[in-house]
Amino acid sequence: MPLPLPDFCSQCESTWACRLKIHQNVSLADKNTLRLEARAEWYCEVSSLDELLEAAAFALAHKLNVISLGEGSNIVLADNLPGLVIKNRIQGVTYNAEVVHTAGGENWHQLVRSTVSSGLFGLENLALIPGTVGAAPVQNIGAYGVEICDRFLSLRALHLPTLEHRSFGKKECDFAYRDSLFKRSDEWMITEVSLALSKTSEYVTTYPGIVSYIEEHGLGTTGESIFEAVSHIRAQKLPNPLVIPNVGSFFKNPVVNADQAESIATEFPDVVQYDVIAGKKLSAAWLIDQLGLKDYGVGQFAVSDKHALVIINKGNGKQQELFELVDVINRKVKDTFGIELEIEPRLYPKGFVMSC
Ligand code: EPU
């Protein structure tokens, strides 16, 4: 049986609300970039490891499930969240030669900007990705030929069920395409990430738009010019979540085996596909675009007219409208191409199944 929730902290005899500022029944509408209305049963923000430990201990003592929150730029809040939502606001960046150690609550893009302006390269292709540093390894963020796992050294994370704070090396994180151990388990909250950068990086310019931007603007290939090119490409292609609510790519690019890829290519010769170890990765944006679904909407939710992989909230969109839109996209893609799309952001509450 969980302990009854106390009005006062037994250690300092102040109220929980004044000590840790743990609030009850808090709206998360302004804390997720899809702007979905959902309420946290309990909510607090932590600015230090000590505060995080205290909040996690509170949850443990009262058998509350913990949900870690960064800037809410890669989550879908399907319903109200039982338990304690802890927003990570732990700040701090330190450099040790070519290694950067960053607290989980730092903003990712600001970190990328500051590494590039410090003359340390390796993150420039990951410019303008919304969210926090602590959330970045969870889904192994990636863009324009680079994933965070390519620059990853280690991270520290708190095990919420036991309060053990420990380090993880790259192998232990089990990184994959938009996936890691931390996306599959809700038991860890990432507090610090260490990345290996370089003063003389081997720049990644495989994405055609980067080279053409650099050439058109008469720039050399440098970390700064790639940062500028990527920022420009993203701003052109993807709606800014601060202006138009969205969570970036809503679906993963599906991977199919060679036979399935060939049969799709026979029927649809223009299909966009890339070689991967397991077969071919297809462009989900291309599949959705082919179906004429750009700008298609249900209620306040719609497929962006800028990029077919992005779903936007045009106003006060409700969960049911989003689920119906996702259902239409899924069904049409399945009927036409025989492919089941997988959603890319994390869906909360855990175990929730979207249904219309
Ligand atoms: N395309 C269309 N219609 C569109 C948009 C794109 O047909 O409306 C086709 C184009 O042929 C284009 C291809 O899809 O060449 C790929 O598009 P894009 O280069 O934008 O990349 P993506 O595969 O759609 C992935 C990531 C993005 C990342 C870009 C660039 C996933 C799920 N998404 O998108 O990441 O920025 O590559 O590297 O892997 C995110 O994860 O939120 C995200 C935005």
C-alpha cells in the first residue's frame, strides 16, 4: 500500500508545495509542443540533482509513477498522466578539451550553437532540433547524416525505482534509429550527457541540400557553414514548434526487406528509399505525400503543407481529432503500400493505445 500523501515534509516540516513545489492537477498544455491539453496528477520542476533526488524519493515513498519531461517536443499526451511529472531544468555546461559535459535540462540547440562558436565541431548537423539535452539520447536524435550516438561518450541517469545514479557507456545505451534503452524504459531520467567533439571535425555533407547551400552562398565547408545551412534547411522545411505546434516527424521512416522494397519500387518507380543493413529505409514523408495528404486535416489537426511527415495543431486540437488523423494516414499507407507506419514521438500515458 502506498503511503498516504502527506501535507508536510517529514524532514523539514514545510509543506511539499513550498519545499519542492510539487503541485497537484497541473495542466501540461503549455509544456508539450503539440499543445495537447492533459493534466499531471502531480508536477514539479527540478534545477539540481539534489532536487531531482528529493522529488524521485517523494514519488517512491508514495508509489507514484514518474514521467520525465524535458521541453515536451517529442511526446504525445494522449490523456491525463497519473503520477508525478518531473520537468528537468538542471543546467550546466563544462568543457574538457574536446569533450563537452552538459546537464540534461540544457536546451539542445543552444548547446549546438555554443559548441560551434567555441570552435568545437561534430554537432552542427543537429542544429535547430527542439528539446533538451537529456531528451536527445532517448530517441537518438538525428538529422542530415548525423545521430547523437555518433558523438556520444557517456551519460549519467537516475534510476527512479531505486534512486541509483549511474553512468552508461555507448554500448549500454543500445542506440538504434530514433531509439535507445531509455525510449523503451521509463525507469531512467538522464541528468548529464558527455559528447566527444573535435576542433578538426570530418564534416558530414552527404545531405545534398547542405552542399548546395554552401556553394550558393560562396561559403567554405566549415562547422559554421554547415550549422548555417542546416538551420536554413530546417527553417524552410519544418514548421517551428514555437509558432505552429508540432513534434517534428510524427512517424519513423519504415524499414522493409529487399523483396518488399523491390515490389513497391516496381509499382512506384519514384519511391524514395535508402540502403540500410536490414533492407531499405523508405521515406514516410514521400509515402504520405503520394497519397495527397499534405494539408489534409481532421478538426484542428492537419498534415503540414510544408512537410508530409509533420502533423500540426492549428488551434485548440483535441486528442480524438489527432487519433482520427493518424488513423486515416495509417490506413491509407497500409492499403496503398502495405506498410505499417510507426509513430516516432513517445506516447503517454504508458501503454495507451490510440483508437478512434
Ligand atoms: N518528401 C516528400 N514530401 C515531403 C517531404 C519530404 O516527398 O513533404 C520526400 C523527399 O523526397 C525527401 C524525402 O522525403 O527527399 C526525405 O525528406 P527529408 O529530407 O525532410 O527527411 P525525412 O526522412 O522526412 C528525416 C528525419 C528528420 C530529419 C531529416 C533530415 C525521421 C523520422 N525524420 O526526415 O528528423 O530532420 O531526416 O535528416 O527520421 C525528427 O525526427 O523530428 C526530424 C525532423
